[in-house]
Amino acid sequence: MTESQLVHIIDQALEAAGHLSFPQNSNVTGHRKNTRYKRGTPDIIVCLSNGKFLGIEVKMDAGRLEDSQKEMMEKFRLAGKGNSYLVVKESDWRAVLAPWLK
């Protein structure tokens, strides 16, 4: 499985759970990667059904966060009370996202 495929699977799972999910940088829809977003933007931005926002950075099990992603994670957390930024890996994404997939 590729990272883009995993982004697509997570996107579909979040949509099925009633959230609005917006993949950002991945080639999920068959289009070229979008270069309009700031460096470090999470792979998926989700508007949760409770009105809060969730940023999700998707990594394969061996993947690591870049400095720009770490900086964006902090900015995202400071942007609003109740907003979250998560890093999910191929092996644990279901467990990490379980609270939002009910």
C-alpha cells in the first residue's frame, strides 16, 4: 500500500462516519499534488461532526515527520481550542482514529 492509498482509505472512513474530510497533498483523486498549500500542511483536514477541526498526517510505518510538519502541528494546535493534529501510521490508524470512526 502507498501513502496516497492509505490517505484515500482514511478519507473514506471519516466521510462514512459523518465528517467532512479534505485530503490536501496526496494524489488521492488522480490529480497532481496541490502546491497551493503551505509546507507542512497535514495530509487530511477534517471538519468533525462536532465542529472542531482535525489535521491528520499520514505516514507509512517507517515515515518520520519533517520539520515543517512539526511546526504546522504546533500552529494547528494553537489555532483553536479543541482542534487536534494527529500522526497516523499504516499499522495503527484504525486505533488512533477510533474515537472519530464510531
